[in-house]
Amino acid sequence: MSAELAAEFAKLAPWIFQFRIEGADYGGAISAIEDPRVDQFLRFAPEAATILELGALEGAHTFILAERPGVKRVLALEGREKNLRKARFVQKLLRARNADFAQANLEQAGLAAFGKFDAVFCSGLLYHLPEPWKLIEQLPAVAPRLFIWTHYASEEEAREVPKGLRGKIHGEGGPDEPLSGMSPTATWLTLESLRSVLTASGYQTVEIIDNEPAHPNGPAVTIGAVT
Ligand SMILES: C[S@@+](CC[C@H](N)C(=O)[O-])C[C@H]1O[C@@H](n2cnc3c(N)ncnc32)[C@H](O)[C@@H]1O
């Protein structure tokens, strides 16, 4: 490990994800290398050459996706300037030239401005949004394939939320918490409501790739949706 590089990482701390640079590990405690969601995504969208990633944090998934054969470009959107600074710092070290980062608040951003893609990688983001349906509604026009990993509300804890949907309100960690949403609360939809938003938005098929109702942080689902 290079002491100089470790000091550079320390200046940007805290880190969530771990990054391997020239054989040594820097950053946080979690490695994304073994994260099953990357392979699940690539099985779902094996021909995706252009990928839009939503809520990229420090870019851990971005760089893994960008280096896969056949992937020409990953555009990674992230709301927090501090997270983007870390992602761009690692990008330089890894020389990941086919990854781009842009700042956007996905509660409001018009995604059409970012262009069209083969697939969207949306992991860990939807359950941080107060109105997740507003983002989902935009996505069929952006890419024909949408991969989601998200927490959802169980039927027992759900109540009526806007648009005739069911879900629960979840408190977020605040602006200085790197993993949180940008607003004080988020809406966790039920799985049924999530499916109905996807279908109403224009996805013809909605496949449940994995469902973990007993996930320790709340029920979680992996979905592949195709227009
Ligand atoms: C729980 S982390 C997920 C990180 C990564 N995608 C993963 O799956 O491990 C949520 C990320 O989404 C970002 N985020 C949350 N709300 C956002 C919003 N409204 N607009 C843009 N980014 C947001 C957070 O800053 C954070 O980087």
C-alpha cells in the first residue's frame, strides 16, 4: 500500500466502498467486486453497451460495469458533490475513461437531457426518493431495460400514499449522510405498487429477479423491467 495514496484517501474520508488500486485496498470496508447485483444486471442486459447509473455514490459499481467487455460508456448520476469528488478521485487512479459522472438531484432531474442508453442500473436509490414514481415514469424513454435493486414496504406496514399507491414513509439521514436521500423523508412503495408503477409507465415485462422479504434493513427486491 502506498502511504501517499492512503493519505489522499484519508483526506476524503469517510468512505463506504473499498477500491483496489495497483493491488492494494483503499477506502471503506465494503468491496463491490463480489456484489451479485453487477452479474445479475449483466445477465439481464448482456448487450448493454451504454448504461445510465442512478445514485452512484463513490462509483464502486460504475467502475466495475465500465470495465466489462462490451460496455462502451457508463454515465453515473449522483446528487452529492462530496460523493462525486470521491468517485472522480478514484476514476483518475483507475484511468476509467469510459465512465462519466454528473451531478443531478433525481427527485427533480429531467433525465431526457442526459441522452438515451441501452440499460439503466438503479441500485439503492429508489427507496431514498419521496416520489419514486416520478423517476420511474421517465425511464422507459431513456432506455428499454431497467434494472432495480430497492427496499420496499411490506403490505402490513403500508398505507395509502399519493397516486392511489400503497407504501410507507421512511425517515432519511439528512444532507450530510452520504448514503441518504436528499429530502427528509422517502416513500417505500409496496412490491405490488412498484410493479403497477412500472407497468403504467410503459414496461411490458416486469421480472422479479430476486426477492428478500427478510432482508435485515427491510424487504428488498431485484427487478428487471423491459419496455
Ligand atoms: C444507498 S446509496 C446506494 C449506492 C449504490 N448505488 C449502491 O447500490 O450501493 C444511495 C446513493 O444515492 C444517492 N442519492 C440519494 N438520493 C438522491 C437523489 N435524489 N438524487 C441523486 N442521488 C441521490 C446518495 O447520495 C447515495 O450516493
